Amino acid sequence: MTSAPHPTPLTADDDWWRSAVVYQVYVRSFADSNSDGVGDLEGIRQRLPYLRDLGVDALWLTPFYTSPQIDAGYDVADYRDVDPLFGNLGDFDAMITDAHALGLRIIVDLVPNHTSSAHPWFTAALAAGPGSPERERYLFAEGKGEQGELPPNDWESIFGGPAWTRVPDGQWYLHLFDPAQPDLNWRHPEVRAEFEDVLRFWLDRGVDGFRIDVAHGMIKAEGLPDVGFNSMTTGQRQSELLGKGRLPYFDQDEVHDIYRAWRPILDSYPGGRMAVAEAWAETPQRLARYIGPDELHQAFSFDFLDATWSADSFRKVIDTALAESTIVGAPTTWVLSNHDRQRHVTRYGDGEVGLRRARAAALLMLSLPGCAYVYQGEELGLPEVLDLPDELRQDPAFLRTGESRDGCRVPIPWSGELAPYGFGPEGSELSWLPAPATWRALSVAAQAGVTGSTLELYRAALRIRREHPALAGTDGITWLETEPGVLAFRRTTGGAELTCVVNLSGAEVTVAGHGRPVVASADLTERGDGHVLPVDAAAWFERR
């Protein structure tokens, strides 16, 4: 490994993350620099000008660490190095240097709940045997039954099936995900010290923040008690309780001790280093506990992602999130899609209907106070790829449940008439997952400069969000009276006003009295003193 000097901070703005737009880069599917069909760090570096011009503030990179790639890098074998599939530490240093020069910050994924089964700690644990200090870093336990032939409890993997695997000496180890991802024992001081050192390693290399994978999962209830049901006993999967109920292996109170130890480390570096939690909790109040001046800076609002296409659903989610944000004194973090969930074009109906709604939802999200996360390709209006051949799917959950996240991970199209649409260097025909023929019309090159394209809609909205005084702060919103099925709220700073109107009513509506339109997800026509807003459309109006 190479070492890097402590870099100069990008800016002295410690609060940049409060209103940032963060672009999620799924590294293996963003840009391939060496024609092997897999995206890499150099590919990201080459495409940084595109992201600067798009108008985002930061990039969140999915794991690029040394890994067997059983779960697309979320099975980490070395937290301090780059997997050769993606480059090396020199490539990372060059990428982050260029990103900072372009005004882009870098957030990296941290995977603390589990390691890879190829991690040196786990291979040592298997070799050392029951009762050894090496096994204490993980969660090994004796089985039930006369010969210990049954799992220690009824816990279930998020990927389906038992959360326990038996090793040849008879003990079982816990893996809340794939068997290649053994869970760490976060009550062990060596585990805590190791990850505090990992944080410093990447902070020293200049990263501006961390996205904490399974931030709710590191602490398990004492005694490893049964849940009381699983898919084998009742047909109901325990994962169905995510965000709806408490499980003995998620959202335990003791997990907050970990983040209270991490926050001083982040605060000791200049430039507003931050962390955002991927956390599921049964109530908004419990989710809010992850955020605060002594814990993490943000937690994703998955309720916004899960909102149904109705004014009532969105308003309830927005009101709840903003209320909790006020209590903890931290901004809300909005998200519509990510690498684990079906793309929202498809969730909202697919085809023309889904795209119309996705464009409107983008304007809704980008006009709300707080931080917004954009998943790569949503600025192109990409739908989920639903017809991938089974033999090409790589999601480890697919073999266990038949469900696959691969459809939202297909490499994004950049240019050209044939797949993989400029994903690699000119002439390269490799792509780890195939893009459909319909994506030819959705490529960056096909949409750039085209009035009304989804790419230009995002560029316009992001430019206005950055420049408009009413959207510059993190103050709340004022709801306005509307027709049924229509959302309208105003944001005000000084004498500047910006109003967002979203039509979810099923019929066109006339919007008046909010000033002039500055961006809309569909064409507006004038009617009297107002403008006609089509079905499943949104628009921003300003008055200064």
C-alpha cells in the first residue's frame, strides 16, 4: 500500500452536507476505463466533469475495497486497500484530488456490520477453533439439538434462509446476509478499535464522509433471543419487519455508543467530515436517535422512497421527516432510488407514466430543505431492467429468494447506438450486465442539450437549487391550500420565494398566484393569469 499526505480540505464550510446534493456512484456500473466490462476508479475520474456539470456537490462511492465480490464489494477482505478490479490506492488518490479540484466531495461506503469470510480475522477464527480469542471477534455459538445440529436461534438472513452456518468443528457463526459475510462482535474492543483506525485511514486520504452500511445492525441483543417466527415456521420473512417492528439483531440501543465514539474522530478533521446512516427503525423517533451533534450527521429517509404516488402519502412522510429533523437539529436526507431498490421510474408505473411521475418526484425532492441523494442514472430517467437472464444475475439474494437487485445495477449508458453505450473505452463491447436496446435513446449523449430531456431537467433543477436564495437554506416549508390531490409548498428566504406544485390528482390543474415558472417536469400552457399543470407533473414558480 502507498501512503498519502493529509490533503488540504476542499473548503472551510463545515455545514456543506446540510443542503448538499449527493450523487451515488455504483462503482462497477458507472464507467469502465480498461475494457474489462467493470466500472473502476479511473473511469469515475474520467467522468468527473460530467458530474460537476450536472450540478451535484458530492459523490458517494459504493465499496471498492479488496473483496471476493460475493456481494458486489459489501463483503470486505481488506478495509484499507482497493480491489484490483477497481484499481489501486494511487487511482483513488488521483480521483479524489481531481474531484476536490472540481469542487466535488467524496463519501465512501463503510461496511462495519460484517466482513468477508476471506478477511484475515475470519480465516484465523476458523483455524483457531471454539473458545479462541480469534473467534470472539465474530458471533460464534453452539447449536441446539442433541448434537448441536440445529442453529442457535431462529434468526433469518436478510437474503433468505437461516442466518447461521455451521463449521466443521460443530459451532455456528452468524451472518445476517450471505454466509460469505460473517457478522462481527461489536462488543469486542478490538473490533471497535479497528474501525476507528479505518475511519482515520480514509479521512487522512481526504474523504469527506462515510455512508454507514447497515448502521442499525452492529449490536445484537444479549443472549441472542429468538424472534419467534421466520419464513420456515409461518411463511413470513423476518425482513418484512424492517422499518415496522423491532428485531433482536437490529436497532439495539447500544449501537449508539459506537457512533458517539466515532463523532469526535470526524470532528477532529477540518472541512465538515460527515457520516450518513443506512438505518431502519420501527418509528421515526428511533431513526432520529442516529442523528445529532454527538452521533451521525444524517440518516436516509426511506419513508420518502416508499411513499405511494399520492398527495396524502407524500405529505405525511414529508411532515414527519421535517418534524423529526427539527427535534434533532439536523437536516432531513431525501432519496428516491438506490442500488438496493427498484428504480422509481418502474415503481411509479414504468413506461411513460413511470417516467412522468419520476420527473415530477425529482422536482419535489430537490425543492425540499435538507440533503438529497441522486442514484446514478436517475438523471437519465432509467427504468429497472426487469428481463435480465437468470444466468447473468449476480446478486447473492437471487439464489436464496428469487429476488434480485441486479435490475437497478445495469451499467448506465453514455453514448453510441449499440450496447454497452460507451460504458468502456471506444470499441469496448464488454459490460458485466447487459443494457437493453431501449437505453440507446436514454444515453447522456442522446439527452445532452435536448430541451425537455430528463438530463436537462435535472441540470436545470440542480442549477436553480444551487443559485436560488429561497432554496439555499435549510429552513422549513409552508404548505399552501390546493385542490385535492395537489401538493404545493413555499420556501422563503428574505424577499425571495419559490413555490413547488406537484399534481398527483389525476386531472390537469391551473396554477396561479405563485409568480413565474422557472422549471417544470412537463410542458406548461398559459391559461388566464395562470398556467396549466398536466397530470403527474411538477413545477417551480418564483417571486422575488
